[in-house]
Amino acid sequence: MGILSRFRGVMKANVNSLLARAEDPEKTVNEYMRSLSSDLGQVKAETAAVLSEESRAKRALDECSAEMKKLQRYAEKSAESGDEDQARSFLEKKVKQTEKWNELQAAYERASAKAKMMKHMNEKLVADLGQVEARHTELKGRMAEAKSKQQANERNASAGKANAAFQAMEKKANQALNEAEALAELRAGKQEDELDELIAQLEREMNAEAGNSDNKAPSAEEELAAIHEKLKNN
């Protein structure tokens, strides 16, 4: 699965909705906990590699920028001393470096977008796992409480009365759970537009291409003319 598809799947997953539709909540919670733990382990391992890739891309971009500045200084010094051919030679090298810089910039943007996705996925999986663990604890508590009350009622009342008390308790617990799920759904709905915008933005960055016309490198002659203009005005 591509990282964009995987990112959409993780970020749009709704724990409350999944558990609300489960026929066997306890079984679903246990299975989902194992799935989330596995996904989280994979994402953590992959995030380290992605961050390393981002660092390498940034370092290459910075080195290229430094080289461009150095060539610019050399060209200006040569022009000041009247060596036009040498100045032009430095500027021609700078033009090639500028083209390389555009490619490195696009590569860095893709690596940075990928790193952002991995960080968001890691945070979302941690949050989802926390929700599922809380639901697991809640279910265990409800089952223990229900069993305790049922046993107490069976000791102190007829089987019919015990069953009615148990059902009343279950109804009250389920009502509270449903209200919590409804509130979570409302909050999730408000965040949907923001999530779609985030996914679209990161997708654009992931698909960044080199050679953007706005960053087209000026020719050596144009650079040399600019240097002469600067020298004339100083």
C-alpha cells in the first residue's frame, strides 16, 4: 500500500464507529488492540528511516545552497577584477547548481511531507490505541459489575427480579456509552474537513516535482549583467 493510501486509512479510521457496530465488543476490542499495536510498531520503525531520509535531503540541499553562494562570490570577485571569462565560468557552474538545487528542493519537500505523514500516523495510532485500551478497561469493568450485581441479586431476590435488575443496569450503562459515542461522532465530524485539507496539502508536497518554472535559473549572461549593474551602483 502506498503511503498516501495508508495515511488516509489510518487518519480516517474511527474507533468509536467501529466498536459501536461490533456484534461482539470484547472480541473486537481485543483484535483491534493487537492490530493497532502491530501497526504502531511498524510505523515507529519506518518513521526512524523516513526522518533519516529527510535529514539527508536537507543536508544535500544546504550543501548545494552553500556551493551556489560560493560560486556567486567568486563570480563577483572575478568581475570586480575585470576577468569576464572567469566570472562567466563561475556563473555557468552556478546555473548548473541552481538546476540541481531545484531537484534537491523537490526531493526535500517530498521527504519532509513523508516525515509529516509518519508523525501524524504515529500520533493517531497512539491516540486510537489509548481509546481502545480505555474501552477494554471499561468493558471489563462493566462485565465485572454486572456479574457482581447479578450474583448479589440472585442471593437476595428471585431469579426474575435479579434478571430485571441486571437488565436495568445494562440499559443504563449502554445509554451512557451511546451518549459518549454520539459526542465523539460529533467531534469527529467537525475534524473531517480539517483532515481532508491536511491530506490534500501533504499529497501536494509528496508529489512535488523539480523544474518549477518559478525557480528557473537565470543564464550566466543574465547573472553577469546583474553583477555589473550591482558594481555600477556601488
